[in-house]
Amino acid sequence: MSMMDAFLDALWLEQGASDHTLAAYRRDLAAWQQHLEGHGEDLLTPAPERLAAWFDVRREQGYQLRSNARLLSTLRSFYRWARLQGHVKSDPLAEVKLPRVTPGLPNTLDEDEVERLLLAPDTDTPLGVRDRTMLELLYACGLRVSELVSLTGDAVNLRQNVVRVRGKGDKDRLVPMGEEAADWLAHYMATARVALMSDPTRPALFPGRSDKAMTRQTFWHRIKAHAITAGISRPLSPHTLRHAFATHLLNHGANLRVVQLLLGHSDLSTTQIYTHVAQARLENLHAEHHPRG
């Protein structure tokens, strides 16, 4: 087993990293390894100035600061693991620094736009009922799209109006869904889901083809089509409703720690970006409506 594979295995075992995360780490490490081999070095013996020079080249090639910051984070994780395993005596990149990356504000929707999007599917059809239910759940629970499409029927508790969600690191959390989403989910499970599946006993809550769970890509296309129907022209993705969920909760006075738990963030600092979104929204409202704005 190569050292890169051993590191990725450790990342999976210790942190429960997803396949997507592991693939990103592998790409970063493979690119770094290829760069080093082109200069007669290997992963364990990089000259510290080699990375700074490579970052300069990457910037000239159009890579953004955020991309280089993510790459540096990957390499630091690798060398931290390598030091603990005794492969290196110290982190060869310990002194390498990048300018601090200011987090960009996530794209979100205002409450009127969310309402229009929720009303866009044609609920006279089974597909429309399915899509309306998925949108309601996405917004009511603040789910990641991967969490939504992987839901199974036994994850739903309509007596208590909660859904059991498996998030990053295979960590489960219970999320309340509210009466509106629960009503749509109950209606969907009793009608449209049965109509859409040849075998309703299969586990997928929201089927795509062949009774299998819908893919993230399929739902992405569905939500973009409904955005056109709703007259929403700004860029939109399934994650936009997760952003709207968090921002609207904070706008209405929710505690940041509660929002963190509902989103399934392990670190409060990840959730704090939404306080900036809420603040920006308040500032815009003030500028628009206050006579001295």
C-alpha cells in the first residue's frame, strides 16, 4: 500500500471522511507528488520553497486563493499524519503561509423567492408531488442534497414530525420538519411514492429510475427547472435552500448553536458565516427602507 493510500485509509477510519472528500484529498496529493517528482523530490523530502513557488505558478494559471488554501490544508493534514507515523521528523511546510481567506457569503433566497419555488412543481402529477415534498423537506430541515436523496422510508417519523438524517462522517441527527413539510411527506408517501415505484417496499424514499434513490445530479436539474417556473433568475442549486433555511432561522431570532445542530455542523465557526448573511440582509433592508438609509 502506498503512503498516500495509507493516509487516506486513516482519514476514512478516524474521521469518517466521505468518498467525495477522499477523492479531493487524493487529487491534491497526486498533483503535489507529480510536481515534486518533476524536481527530483518526493512526498517526504520537499523543499519548503518548492510549495511557495508552485503556488505562484498556480496563481498565474488562474487558480484562486481559496483553491491554494484548500490545497495547503490537505498537505498539512498529510504531513501531520506522516509525522505521527514517524515518516517525517517535522512538517516541512510548517512555515508556509497564505493570506487569510475571507469566506464568501453563500448564495441564498429571500422568503418570497422560497415560497415561489415551493409552489412551482405541478402537484397534480406524482412527479410534481415528489418534487414539492423534496423542496419542502430541503427547506424545512436544512438538509444537504446528499442527505435528502439518500433518505429511506424508515428514517421518517410522522408521529413526531422528525426525520433521521445521516450526515458527514456517518453521524446521525434527528431534525424536526414542521407541519407543512410533514403534511406533504405524508401525502407523498400515501400517493405519489406508490405511483412512482414498481416495488414500494424498496428503501428509497425519493426514487429516480428503477426504484433506486434519485441522484444528486437529477435533483439539481429538477430544482433548476422549477426555478425557471418560479421566475427566479439568480444562480440556484439544492444547497441554496440549505443556506436559506439557516439564514431565515437567524433572521427570525434563532440561536446560532441551535442552527449548528440542525445543520449538522461539527464546528460552530462553520455556522457563523450565516450571521454575516443575516447581517447583510438587515443592512440592505435598512438602506432600502429607512428614510436616512
